[in-house]
Amino acid sequence: MRRAYIDPHVGLPDSFRLARRWARDAGQVTIVGPSTSAIEESPFLTSSGLPIGTTGNRHSRFAAQPRTGTVIAWCLHLDEVLELEERAELDGLVLVRGYKAHAPWITAHAADLLGGDPVAAIPEASAAIKKMVKGISMLPVLNQGLTDSRERSTAVQALTFMRDRGHLLVPEQLAVEAIRNEWPGPSPLELADLAKQLNAGKRLRYQERLNPAAMAAWASA
């Protein structure tokens, strides 16, 4: 799957032209914005003739729901981009107004810059953190993320173990690795949030679900 983004300093009409040019040979192209009003604020979108959908209102008059093809993600937040990719099997996605908050997605996929200034890549996580995220990327997590209390408990146990052995928990790095390991929807951001809570001193409860030898192997990588 191809991925690209455009810096917010590029004007919206120019951003749209760049996005359309990038998606020109991609077959079906759909615009997806955060709301009806966000689409209506840029009349050139509705006059483009492309199908349009939104993430925030099922009753919007813009009702396209792309399952394939290429999406122009119009000013979407990171969680909306991740949810969009989870719901569809796309050939490509170009994000208009990609900025620092989108850095985990941009970094994980080495997304192409189409215009403006590049978003600084998130530094690579340590080998130990990479192994830890890969180690907890088991089938239940890949199926449903951290919505189930058991998977959340597994993540908390792993993060706590690594922190207690001196490994830095950098939320953005954890999100990058979760995206690379194909965690569904916004679950990479949920993993990052757990790390933020632990870094802030919050004690998160968990059950002993992970093999101590496996965790020790991650920590020593």
C-alpha cells in the first residue's frame, strides 16, 4: 500500500491538486473528511466529481465508504487515519495536512512527502522495545487491539517489566512499532497512552499472563 502526506503550510487547493496528481493512476479515488462542514468549507472538493465520505457522521450527505482504491484523507486526525485503514483494503492513502501528531504513521510507513516541510521522523526504538512490541503482537491483539481486558493486561505487564529494568518507554516509538506490527485501528495509540500513564507514575493493574523467560529475553536484546 502506498502512503503519502502533505504539510499543513501548503494551501488546501494546492494540496488537493497534489493529492489528485499522486492518486491519478490509482483507479477509484475517494475523499474522506472528518465532517460534513469540513468538506463544505472547500467547495472544490464537491465540484471534483469524486465520491466523498466522512468519518464523523453516518447521516452526512457525503456517504461514500471506501473499501478499496485510494483515499484522499482530508484533514483527518491520526486515530481517524488508523481506523480508516483498518476498515478498508486500500491501494493508497494520501493525507492532507499531515503534521507532528501524525509522525508515528508517517515514520512507520516511511510515507512520501508531496509538498511542504517534512515531518521529523520518530527516532528508532531500541532493539529491546522492538522485540517487546513484536512479542505481544499475538493473534488476539492483532484481531481486536487492546479492547479486551486480557490483552490490555498483557500490554501493561510487558511495559511495566521493561520500565522496571531500565528501558525508556517512549510513547511515540511504541506507537510506531505497533503500527509496523499491524495492530488494528487506534490500538497503537492506546499502547502509547498506557506508556504515558506509567511514565506519569500511575500504577496500572495487570495479571501475570506473560512468560518471565520471554520478557527477560526482550529486556536483554
